[in-house]
Amino acid sequence: MTHPDPTLFGHDPWWLILGKALAVFVFLLLTVLAAILIERKVLGRMQNRYGPNRVGPFGLLQSLADGVKLALKEGLMPAGVDKPLYLLAPVIAVIPAFMAFAVIPMGGEVSVFGHRTALQLTDLPVAVLYILAVTSIGVYGIVLAGWASGSTYPLLGGLRSSAQVISYEVAMALSFVAVFLYAGTMSTSGIVAAQDRTWFVFLLLPSFLVYVTSMVGETNRAPFDLPEAEGELVGGFHTEYSSLKFAMFMLAEYVNMTTVSALATTMFLGGWHAPWPFNMIEGASSGWWPLLWFTAKVWAFLFFYMWLRATLPRMRYDQFMALGWKLLIPVSLGWIMVVAVTHSLRAQGYQGWSTGLITLAVLVAAVLVLALWRTLRRRTIRPTPAQSTGAYPVPPLPAVSKETADA
């Protein structure tokens, strides 16, 4: 298999760079269109009903029809909005979602019109930090959408999102530290090359589970879709948005889902390397074949998103925040210490510690899964003194005059 030479990046001709950027953009747009349709069909089947089946053969044109409908709808703007920020918020949400995909490796070296190039737009020595920085900017679009709408419920949805991203961004970043220790680099192409023989999902299973949990919270998807909680906040931060502005928020959500799925593939599932048993076939991880393996792994994560949405109810906000601060972050910190010690011993010649690390990873992962399951099953709220005595707390009532009470 051919790993891209780091010296290739930055030396492609301008037309090749432009072509790869356009290809990434089209890939993300087509993935979003397909994901929306497939999600509706999958949810329908899982909930014992039909999904879209009217527009086009087998409903295949439903996503296109929805896009045309949103484009042609009247764009309403409430009277009390902060107009510049109101219009800027969807743009801030959607642009970082596309920018993060620039450093994702989708394959090894290929030949395009006689030029050797990597199936990756560019790479950086700190590419993973670039992804974390860019994706964290997207939350400003959500917060500004809630603030600029001039309405209470969108504001609450935006504030929820800021607290949510801060909590789960920390756990997500900590889950990468063990990967950096084993790969010896923060370059995405270097991390994929380090998984040539063994994927990090086997060596660093707790980090993988923490990341998978964090990426669902990061993208505001069920059961962690608290910023958009329709049951409590009408429609969340985009309540006052319609037409193309609403479509941009939906586009940002699905592109972010694709980006974090691609990042999970890169960090833990060997990137574009062929899975077993295809990796035993000569040439399965060379040429254009890696693009197929990469896309299949990304779609596996997207299906996982859909499965969660069809299966789990939305968590309470106190459960959700406790999960991040009281479980994911402490487990990540403890696991980083274990990985650092084991990696240091391995570097000194104690090769048998790799087996011990895998065994310990399985044990820690089992404990983490059990804790996640208990958190999702918990439905009770800690009783207050008023509740423990059998009375229900009530807000202070306004003063009522004796004459009004008698009447």
C-alpha cells in the first residue's frame, strides 16, 4: 500500500488543488442528500412504517424535492431580530463544517492526469488540532442564531449548545491524546500510516468509546439533541429561521456528522486501509480502492447515528452534563495515564505490555459501557426536601387582596 509522501502536500498544480477542493465539496453535498433520505427510510423501517416513497422511484428524489421546497419558500424575518447577526449565524455554522474536511485523508497516492497526488486536500503537522479548532467555531453560529432571534426559546437553545460543546469538546480532545502517543504525530496522514498493521480501536478501545459518545453530543444529535429540544424549546436555536437560512443549519448538522465520522475513521479505524478480510487481497489498499473503504466506514458511523435516533429517547439535561463531566472526562484522564505508562514501557523493550494494554482496554471499555447504560436508564431526579415530605414545590404566588379572594 502506498502512503502519501508529506512532501507532496503544497506542491500540486493550482488546477489539481481546485479540483480536489471541489471534489470534497461535492462529496459532502451528495453525502448529505443521501443521508437525509436514507435516515428517513431507516427510521421508517425501524419504527414499522414506510419512509419517503412518493417522490421519484422508491422516493429517491425526496431530498432533492425538500431542497427545492426550502429554496422556494418565503424567507420570513421577525421584527425583533438583530439583522446582521441573524443573517450571519447560518453562514458561521456551515462554513467551518466544510473547512474541517480539508485535512481528512480519503486515500493514498493516485495518479491524476500524470500527476502523483494524495487523496487529501492538504495536511498539517497539527491537523487534528486544526479540526478541533475549526469545528469549535461552528457553535458560534448556533449561539448567535439564538441571540439574534430576539426570542426567549431560541436564546435558551443557543446557551444550551454552548455549554454542551464546551463539555464534550474537552472529552473529545482527551480521547485523541492516547492516539497521539501511539502514532507519534498529530498529522492525519501520519496517524493513518501508524495503523498499517493494527487499528487503534483495538489498542485504545476506551478512547474510541469516549470519542463516539462525544461526537454524538458534539453534533447535537439524539439522544443528545438538547439545544434543539423540540419538546421543551419549540425548535431550539433555529425556531425563527425559515427557507434557505434554515436549510443551511440542517446542512451544517449533516456535514458535521460526516466530518466527525470521517475523523473517527481516521483516528481509530485505520482510515482508508482495507478492512479484514479484504486487506489480504493484493492491491486492496492501493489506487482508488481506499476511497471505497473510507466511504464505507464513514457510512457505518452515519448508520449508527440513525440507529441511535430511532432507539433512544432524549436525555434530561442534568443527565447529559453529568455524563460528560463526571464520567467521560475522568475516564479519559485515567486512561491517558495508563496508555502513557504502557507506551513508555513498550519503547524500552517490554513488548508484552501491548497484550496487557489490550486486555485492560477491554475491561475499561466494559466498565464505561455499563456506566453509559446505567446513565441512559436512570429516570429519577434527586428528591428535594419538599418532594421527600410528599408536597410539591410551587413558585411564590402574587399577593391577593382579601376582597379579591372573597369574590
